Amino acid sequence: MSSVPENTAVEEETGGHGDISVGVTGAGASGDGAASATRITPGNALRPEDIALAVTRGTAKPSEDVAEYALRLGDDALILAQRLGHWISRAPELEEDVALGNIALDQLGHARSFLSYAGGALEGDGGAKSEDDLAYFRREHEFRSAHLFEQPNGDFAVTIARQFVVSYYQFELYRRLADSTDATLAAIAAKAVKEVDYHRDHSAQWILRLALGTEESRRRIIHGLRLIWPYLGELFEDDELTARLAEAGSTVEPSSLKADFDCLTGEVLAEAELEVPQVPFAPGGGRRGRHSEHLGYILAEMQVLAREHPGASW
């Protein structure tokens, strides 16, 4: 079992479903869940730098299976952070510029942590690969992000629909991953779950606002949900990797998240007087390196910046 540096305090495990487990009317994020990555409490967070140092010292070294799994979660968060970052200065109101920017920063923080840990099992020049090696210097087929995270922003309602699905999925995943037998995965998840609790509340409130607002806003959120919903299937697919890790207690089978996800998202949609979209699932393939046509554009943007500013700290 991997370990974390002795001076790293791991956040208290988050249990239950927070304040919005039975709907979102009048709800806010629970406890520290309202804190974003820009407001980390000293002694209450495992930083990417801590993970990188532990990897360098050899006190945290993931197995090949755990590293592959961490790549999946890191790539999901990295690509979503890039997508959300495009809304800065373009959101419908100034507060939403700030909110989406903070959510993007949270996702980037999750990506840095997962990729730093995954790099411990991957050899680069002079040792383990760094988070920057994995974020900026892999080819498209080497990424493991699910197709959902790669989808274009569309209009604001499409972005909210995507964020609604993502935040409820990540919350269910991270709250279970906080019990992982892999100490580093557990520590990353224990911090991340408190942040995505805020993301969950934020997206649910926007679902209600758009669905119960004007005819136009309702039309757009219905359209956005129908565009996004086909990509849910890939998030809950079990495979040989997750089966091995679940047996070892390192994670849970993705399919085991589906019942709670359906229940909680269904409650929000019911409150918004919306129906769960009845659409077939898309085939996916991102976990196996087969991506939609959208990923290449995102990676090109990232890699141009990395080449223009070599050695910069991202």
C-alpha cells in the first residue's frame, strides 16, 4: 500500500451526501465543501507538490494498475479544467466568470494530484514522469479521459448540463475513493470530494434557474441535457482494470455508482420539472485511448503554451 509524507495531514473523510442529498431547495454546500482550491486550509490538504516529493523519495509509488487508474481521473479533470477556463470573461454574469474559474482551478488541482501520483510508475528522462510531462507531452491516444469531458462547451446551458453530470459523478466516486486502501488515492479524494460538493450545488442551482426561468432558458437546458446525456454510459463502465482494483480495495466498480447518481440527479431534475433524457448511450472509448474529434484541439492549445514557455510552472 502506498503512503503519503508523514507531515501531510489528510482531510477528515466526507460521508453521506452533504446538504443536497434530498434536493437543492435552499441548500448550500456542506461544511468545508464550499471551499474551493483557492481557499485551502493549512494542514487540511494534500498538495500536488507533496505527492511529487513523496514519489521522488520513493515513499509513494503506485502499482501499474493504480497509475493507469490515476491517469483516467487526472485526464478527466485536466480536460474539463481546460474547457471551463474558456468561460472566463465570457460567462453571462461576472459572478459566473469567477465561479467557473474557481471550479476550473479545483479541477486543475485534482488533475495535478492524480497525474503527479501516476507519474510515479512511469519512467521519463531522469526518473518518474512529472505532472507536466503527462499533461503536456503525451500524444492524443495516450490520454484516458472519457468522452464526456471532451465535449465542446456549446452555449451556457450545455456547459451547465455537462457540469451537472460531472459533479454528481465525481462526488459519488470521490466519496467512495476516500476509503481506498491506497493511501494516496484516498488522500486526494478526501480533499477533492469537499470541492466537488460545491460544484454539485452550483450546477444544481443553475439547472433549477434555467429550467424554471424563461421559455428560452428552459428550452436550452432541455437541449443541453439531451446533448450531454449520451456520454454518461462510459463513466459507469466496468472493465478488467477497475475489477482488479475493486477486488484489492483500491477503488470501486464504476457501475456501483450509478444507482446513487440516478437517484440524486433525478431528484434535482424532478424539482426542475424536467424528465431524465431518454437517449441511447454513445459508444465511448476514451479510457482505451480512442477519443472524439474534439480532444485534439484542446491538446494543441495546451502544448503550444508548454512549448512557448519551457520550464514554466503550470
